Amino acid sequence: MILLLTLLVMSIQTTWAQALEKKDLTEVCDFVAGTISFTIPEGNSKCTWKVDEKAITEGIKDEGRTLTLEMSQSVRKVEVAYTAVDLSSQTLSFDVEPKIYGKEYNGVKFYADKYAGGSGKKEDPYIISSDLELAKLARDVTNGNFDYRNNCFKENTSKDNLFYTGVFKAEFLLEKGDIITRLGGSDIATAQDFRDALSALDGSKTTVTFERDGKQRQQNITPVQDAGGAWKLGLWLRDGISGVGTLTFYDPATGVYGALGHSISDSDAELLLPLREGSISDAEIVSIVPGSSGKPGELNGCADTGRTLGSVERNTELGIYGHVFTQIGRVIVETGEMHTGAATIISTVNGREAKEYGAEINRIYNEPEGQRMMLTVTDPELRSMTGGIVQGMSGSPVMQDGKLVGAVTHVFVSDPAKGFGIGIYDMLETAGIREQAA
């Protein structure tokens, strides 16, 4: 049975389209081998690499898309020239920073998860038998996870292993992405709650309660005064985020909607934002900053905050999802499979009016994580107004043969007329209503 969806295109309180940048390269650290590699996304070709302005031919694989370097303690400058999926010539330059023991990079830990042996007791010290275990020790000591009592260090009598005796504390170091729920005796729900609780401190050690991976943890921390006498804890807080985006689909049978086609992320912390609560509302587009080569454009909107349309319940790599509170939309469409060829994009780029604009799907990618498309805006009117795809158009439905086949997600930095999209069935799967469209 084909799921019938009510299609509504609107601006909502979310985020904006993301541009393809250096972060789109796959970075892999192999701390055992002492190497770091960078891979250009599949579909790009004819890659030539330079490191510190010297052409590199060694350590190249995957038909030139992957560069592997030995780790270094100095900053290196990398440049790669390649032919993009749209057959344009591109050049990307970036710095490779030294990697530090005890840190984590792209989910890869530059330290061991556990020691080679031992329980940390005086009679049964921890055994450290590799550089990564030594990095774990450095991390634990630096983060204050050890209690230096009872002669914690023991002389190393083996030339093969190091020994350390310590007692783990019940404290954990705060990390970016943690959700603070309590400071001292005060519950924390907003950044203002935190500021109020912080101003009430007297300089003595206090406890920060926070949530990580669904578990409550605590850390003891001592505030210090700045030059103006205010108490500080050395923490940078994010209280929330809002922006303009586009609703892709809404299922009147369940009230479930999907939007954006990509996550709402914190660009400073480089994290998918954890979600406590959120809402979507109608909006009016009041101005456009057109996109140009090297500079993505954007839609500027004014939200109707007095009319909340629904809740944001999930923030995922494939978009945001939730339920609407009221009946919205008038157009009923079927879902379908995408194919190369003529298509249209439905988007709101002026006021509150959704319009259909000409486009073409140039290429389809069947990735492990789902189906993706490369598309080009062909409509003269849209290109004259926006330059093509701009921030705020994320989630704009892509139509083919009268059916909803996907949504716009990204724009090419080098050419705003081109971008990428996601298949509709991947969004329906994430929303939990894929079977209804089978």
C-alpha cells in the first residue's frame, strides 16, 4: 500500500542547510600504526595531493581518493585537487594538527579503554604494557580520576611493563555535549538557571550533576572569581538553537512529520545537539541572501511564535521528527523511487507561498546508510532569486512523476545551483512509518 502524505512546505524553527566542506572528508586515525588518513567522498575522482606544498605519491589508495600520512608533532598543510561529482575542478586545503595522547578524534580514542591487568589495589597494581595504556594513565591523572593516597606509585621492577596503583574516584570530567541538570542545590533547565545558581555560590567546592549517554553523573568543581568578582566555572554553555528550514512530509493518520533531511548540529562543538524539547512554527520569509561560489546563501525568516504547529521529538542524522498538533497542509501525494532526470523542488523563498521549481536529478548514490541524490536547480526564477539552493531550503520536497521521492539537504559550496538530497524512504524509515508506505 502506498502511504498518502499531506505535503506542507513551510519554514520552521530548526536549522539551515549545511555546506560540503573539509569536514566531509573521512578522517581515520590509527594510533597503533601511527598513521592518519583522509578520504575524499566516493564519486569524486582524479585526486592529486600535496603536503607542505610538495606533491605526494606514496600512501595514496582508493584510486587516489585516500591519503595516509604518518602522525607528526608539527602542523602540516594538505592540499587536494580533484574532479567533483559534477565534473568541476575543485581544490581543498586544510591543516593537519598534531594528535595528542589522551584525546579523542572523530570517535577514535588516542588512549586505551582499560589497562593490561591489575585492579588498582596496593597489592594488585595496574599493569601498563603499551603506549595507549600509558595514554590512559595520563588521561586519568589529568582528569583527576585517581586518588593519590597510600603510595599510589610503585617502582617498576619489570623492563616490559609499567606499574601504577591508584583508586578511581566516583567523579567524571565534564565533556562537550554533556547536559547539566543540577548545580549545587539548584536544578538546571536553562542557561539562566545556571547563571542564577552560579551567582549564588560562595567560592567553596560544589557539585555539578550532568547527563551523558542517558546516565546521571557528578563532578566536584571549585569556582573562581573573574576580575569583576563574578564566579566562573570555565564552562561554555549552549541553551538552544533556532533557525529556518522546510517541512518535508506530514502523515495525517499518525500526526508524524519529518523535516530538514539532516541533523541540527552545534557547529562550534561539532556535535549533534541533544534534544530536551523543541517546537515547529509557521514562518514568513522576509529576505534572501543569494548564494555564490564559495559563499552559501540563506533565507531570513520571521517565525510566528504565537502559533506552535508541533513538537520536535527526535534530532537525527537524517532530519528532525515529531508530531503536529493541528491539521496542516492540503496537497495529498504518493511516495516513489527517485531516478535520474527531470524533477521539481517545492520550497518557500518569499513570504509564505510555496512554489514548485524545476530541477534535475543528475546522479543517484546507493550508500550503506541509504539512498542519496545529486541534483541541479534548473528553474530560471529560483536561480535569479537565490542562486540555487540556499540555507533554509533543507527539507524542501523533491518531486518526480507527481510523487514525493526525497528532500534537499546540502548545497555545493563551489556552485549553489547544485546540491545533494536524501531519499524519502530513508526519512520515512527514520520516522517509523516506512512500512505504511510499502
